[in-house]
Amino acid sequence: MSASLSIPKVMLAIVRRDLSLALRRKNDSLSALFFFVVVASLFPLGIGPEPTLLAKIAPGMLWIAALLAAMLSLGRLFADDFQDGTLDQLVLTAIPLPLAVLSKTAAHWISTGLVLTIASPILAIQFNLDSQSMGILLLSLLIGTPLLSLIGSIGAALTLATRGGGMLLSLLVLPLVIPVLIFGAGAVDAHQAGLPVDGHFYLLSAMLAIALFFAPIATAASLRIAVE
Amino acid sequence: MSNAPAMNPSALHLQNLACMRGGKTLFNDLSVVLEPGHLLRITGSNGAGKSSLLRMICGLLTPSMGSIQWGANSIHADRDFFHTQLIYLGHTPALKGDLSAEENIIAAGSLSGDDITSSMARDALVRSGLGHLASKLSRTFSQGQKQRVALARLQLAEDKPLWLLDEPFNALDQDANEALQALIKAHLTRGGMVALSSHQVVALDQIDRVVRVSL
């Protein structure tokens, strides 16, 4: 059996397991989604129905709402596994631990980040965003939300063994994702100002490439400490 | 140790292990060799470090001092390979409450790189007398049932030389207890190694190739 060990197969199995768990416990993904919708809807209510103002602040508002919604679900990324003992089995996996962690992070992104991204155009309508800006917002979220999951996974692993880690997790991760926010929201801003947006996307993609490589390694190291 | 002529390719060597938890020394200078076909029996009172020792052996816990070798290599040298050689069942059953018993066995197996089909998992459960639980969600199980589902993985772990079992007899009824003993004996007979912690007096006493560690 172990002679035919195939790393992609194991990774896929981890993704599939986490996705079917997410499907069976829908409230986690759904509460993140509803949080996103509610927070994003509060701004037009609080600021007032001024179309030009709303369109101007929309990218930032939607990005911040997505960021906070992603934070909500991060705490559970490893906490459930830690509690029921399956985290031990994950650390004892036959594939390199960073790859196993990457699979878990991918499943987390699909069940939260991707869902938020898909929901964002509907919210963008509330902010009177034109369709081109909406497309750019969608694309920036598509590149940016995996970054949130990747950077967040480091925080989730680090705060695993601490009591009441939820608050600590946000304090730890939110400052780290500021660059993602700046360039994600900045892309839409630039487009609205009639400037080219390529630079923002290059930078976001570069950050994603770096995080794809380093974040799972850092998370794996933190997990090893957490299970001790 | 260092002047041993040739190590058995797959024997487990614990050398001068020490474990410190929270500033307290649990055990010190522990050296054990576990050869194929042998049972390592870890006994000791609560908090003596039985679980810690088992977690050290599988590499989850770094020893405060000493080293652990699998064959000629440190277990940390080729961690991923070592993980394919062992099955570790800790004191929590490591089941996902939202997955069925069958799915749990498949998921746990896939982590260690084993291709477990649905029929294999079902078969393992049937052989453990748990066929009726196969498609039920694990969160509905009793403590003993959870423990037995976790142990059903052993039915599919014949090719893993090293079994590490933390208090496997806990919460088991008489029948399951005997079935587990039979599984362990069969594994030892085929040349496997079993390390288990237990504070119960179990009939495994009849096995003559036993290494005892009292913490």
C-alpha cells in the first residue's frame, strides 16, 4: 500500500475530507457569508444613500468586510482537529506536513474565501459600482482571499494551544494582511481613477506566490509545536 | 548502542530518553530496544508519562534528551517514511463527529497514504463487529464505540510494522477486549511490533516476547 504513495492523491483526500466536513456543518461557511453581507450592508445604511460617495468607498468597505468574515472562520481551521485528536494524525501523515497544511488551507479557502468572492458582485450593486469595477473587485478578491487563508493559517496554528485564541488570532493576522488590503482595494480604486491596474495585480500575485510557498512551512512548524 | 555491530533494519531503539513536562522530570535515561515480534508494554501511574513516551516514539513530542532510532536512522531523518511504518492511536479516538465510521477510516487511512476503498473500510468494521455503525455519524457513538471504530483501523494496518496504542483497552467490553488481544498477538506473530500503555492487567501476559517499561 505505502509503496504506491502518491502525494497529490493524499492532498486531494485531505481537501475532499475538509470540504465534506464543511458541507455537513454549513453554519460555519454560511455564518461567514452572512457576516460579510450584513457588515457590507451596514455601511450604506450608516453613511447614507449618496451614490458617488458609496461607489468611492465600496472597494475598501467590501474588502474590509471580506477580511473580517474570513477572520471569523479561521479560528476553526485547526481547532476542531486539535480537539478531537485528528490533528495528531495530520502531523503523522505520510506526505510532507506543509503539503498537508496547504491542502487544508485550500479547503478553507474554497469553503469561505471563494464563497465570499462569488457573493461580492451582489453586494457591489448596493454600492453603485459599475460593472467593470465589479469585475476588478472580483478578480482582486479571487487573488486576495487565498492570501487571507494562507496568512491566516499561520495565525490559526500559532494560537491553537492558547486559551481564547480568537481575539489573539485577529490581532496577529490583521496587521499582516494590510498589504493585501492595500493592493486589493487599491486595484479597484485605481481603475475608478482611470489608472492602469496591472501593477496591483502583479503585486497581489507575487504576494500569493510567496505565501503559497512560505505560509504552509510556517504553519507546519507551528502545528508541530502545538501538538507537543 | 554505538558499538553495536549491525542494527536490525527495522528495530526501534530508544536511547537515554528523558521527558520533562512543565519543569518536572517524568522519566530519565530510558533505553529500550524493541525488536520485530516484540511487545513493548508501558505501565505506570496516571501522569507518569506513558502517553508522552508513546508520543515521543511516533515523533509528535521531542525528547528532552536522548534519541529514537528506527533501524539505523533517527526517526526525524526521514519523517514521512517513518510515518508510513507506524499507526498511532492516541487516547482520543481521532474521529470526526460529522463523518460516518466508514468515512473516518478512509480519511485516516488516506492521511498515511493508504488507498482504502469503501468496501475495505466496511469490511474492517464488520470484522470488528461494528458493521451496523458503518454509515452512522461518529458523533452519535458512545465512548466505547468510538474507541472500537478507532481500533478497527488496525484491521487494515497489517503492513505497518509499528503499532503505537495509548490505553487501547480503555472503555472496551469483554468481547472487544479479547478481539483486540487477538489482533495484537497476530501482529506480533507476523513480526510486527506493538507498543502499548495500559494500567489494566490483560491477558497479553501470555506473550513471552515482552519488553516491560515501568514509569
